[in-house]
Amino acid sequence: MLHLTAGRVGSLVARRATLALTTSSARMASHGHEVAESVDMSQPMYCDRLDTPLPDRPYKDSLTGADKSLKQKEKGPWSQLTKEEKIALYRLAFCQTYPEMKQPTGEWKTVVGGIFIFLGFTGLVVWWQRVYG
């Protein structure tokens, strides 16, 4: 069983209290590092994901004059909108369509390449051990 003396407990509590009472910016400045800008993660964010069909906010927040007039037209009957206007309205709310999100990436090539590099390096080590070991 671990037994802490009163001095150890006191120093541990004092260190924890000092760390808790100092701000992180003061601690970082004392070490010569700059403090990074914090991001408010409580605000709604936009992300294209297959499992989240409706993001928290639209893709474009700041609208141009043409976008604003198109949003006014959106409130009317959609049968009067052209196909290009409907696509433009979609692009205001979303960055990618589902087929665009489902397009394959080239990530598998990187993974296979890394595996082959690892196997090649391992083969060189085994060869070195047989020749010089």
C-alpha cells in the first residue's frame, strides 16, 4: 500500500492549487510559447458527412446580392425556378452532394504504399542480420 507523508500531500495539494489558479495563458507565456486562439465549439458548425444529412448551419452564411434575390425567389412557387436556380439554392445550403461525398479518395494508395515501405525496410533489416549478424 502506498503511504504519503504529510509533507508530500501538502506539496501535491500546493502544486495542484497553483496550477488551477494560474491561467493557461500565463503558464504558456512563462514557458516562452504563444497562446493559440481558442475556437468556440458551442457555435453551430458546417460539415459534409454522410451520416449527418442536415448540418447545423448552411454552407454560405454571407450572401451576395444575387444570392439574396434568389432566396427571395425561393419563397415563391418552386415550379417557376429554373434548374440552375435550384442548383444554386442547393449550393447555398450544402457544399457537396451525396455522390460527391461518396467518390473514392486515393487514401488506400497511401496505406498500401506505407505497408510496402515497412515490409521493404523489414526485409533490409533481416538481410543485414543474415549477412553481418
